[in-house]
Amino acid sequence: MASVRHLAPEGRADLANGVRLTTSGLSFSYVTDPVLREVSLEVNPGEIVGVIGPNGSGKTTLVKVLSGVLSEYSGSVQVEGEEVCNLSHRQLARKVAVVPQETESALPFTTLEVVLMGRHPYSRGLSFDTAADIEIARWALERSGAAHLAARNIQRLSSGERQRVVFARALAQQPGALLLDEPTSFMDIRYQVELYDLVRGLAVEDGITVLTTLHDLNLAAEYCDRIYLIGEGCVRASGPTDEVLTYANLTEVFETDVYVDTNDLTGKLMVIPLSGRARDELSQRRKAPTR
């Protein structure tokens, strides 16, 4: 049995070593509609790398390609030097776990049963969950702040609670990399911060590789080490967060005015979208003659 299934002596599940994710010249189309165009990126163990961009820019498609859901791509997509399309779903699921925006369950599973689904890559045929599987699932719930929900019906949870369970299911895979697709879209600000604090701990303390797509640019500024800004399927800017989240980059790609400044408390950038009224006032100021 693979060693990643074992529990540490203190009862903590051992996560796999972080794995390097890379794409080179990645392009993908739905039939004849190009979605990703020559995208090259890398994410290393211990990093949180953000992917930002407008709706329809290709962020979710990128996650689906990296996770093996979409395989008809051109270019190269590798996990720890192995081409994704050459790995079986079971092999890839032992290396990479995905937390989607939201997951609905058509059946009334308990929360613990949902998290145990994350153990599937390590199961043999139709074998039952082992004691180790159950302990790892309970550890994942605890780490995700959802241990108190273990016996609850997944269908009766709030969107935020359900997302914590989905995150726990991903942890139960004991992956080397986490792909997060706007994981806090349905969470209030408290749970958003708590989840990304957890993600930061997994990256810094456990060396997990993290790629996350985000719409919230302030969360990106606070938690991401590097950012890829995507527009119309292309990488429009990439690099350290403070070099990408600039007024020029954001207004060009998102096609709206924003205010970018430094947060006096955290020292991180903050991005504020400007209302129509504020944009009109800004336009008038630009047109006003200087004295």
C-alpha cells in the first residue's frame, strides 16, 4: 500500500510531497471556439499562484485541463514532469485534487461519506473503506474546520458549509497539488479568510503546490505569491503580485477603471472597482485643464 495512506504517529495524515505543475504553449478549443491560447505557466511546491481574469477568459478551462478532465489540448501540460494525458485518472488523482466553485449532491450522503470519496484513488476494486481511510477523512474534516458536520446530510448544509466539505474531500486525497477554482465564491468574508489561511498553511507548512483562480482581487493580493492575468485565453501579465495588479494591467484586461493602492495595515495591494459615477468624475478630472 502506498505510504501516503499512512497516518503520522500524532494522528495527522501525511500529505504527499508538493508536485510541480507546468504548461507550455497550452491551447484548447471547444469545437471551433478557442478558449486557451499558448498559455505557459508554472507552479512550484510551497507556492500559491493565482489565476485572475474576466468571465470567459479561460480560468476554469485551465483548471479542467490541469486536472485531466479535458484532454484534447495542444502543447504540454505536466505534473512533476509527467504529461497529464499519459496518466490514468487514478494516478493523477493521487497527485492533484480539485476544489470546484460549488458541488451539488443528488443523493443524501453524510458529510463523512462525501469526504471518504476522496479516498477512491487508493481503493482496490469494490473494497470497503478501511479504518485508516476513515481516520484520514476525519482528519481532513478537522483540518477544514468541518468536523462538527461529519454526521450531517450534505444536502442540508449551507453553500459555505458544503464548500468546506468539498475542500476536506480534496485533502482526503492527500495530494501534492491543489487546484482551487474560485473556492470561496459562496462564502462570507470570515470563511473566505479562514479557507485561504488554511491554504496558506498547507503551502508553507506542508509544501503543497496551490493554483487558485479568483475573482476577488484583494484575496489574490493578500494570499498569492505570484499571479497570471488572463484575458481572452492569453496570459496578459505574470509575475509577483504587486507587479501584475497594476492600474494599467487591470483596466486594460477587465475594461473598467479601478483604484489600486497599498493597504496601510497589511502592506499588500488593495483593488477597488470604481462605480459609474466615480468613473464619470475621473473622466471629468482628466479633461479639466491644468492650471
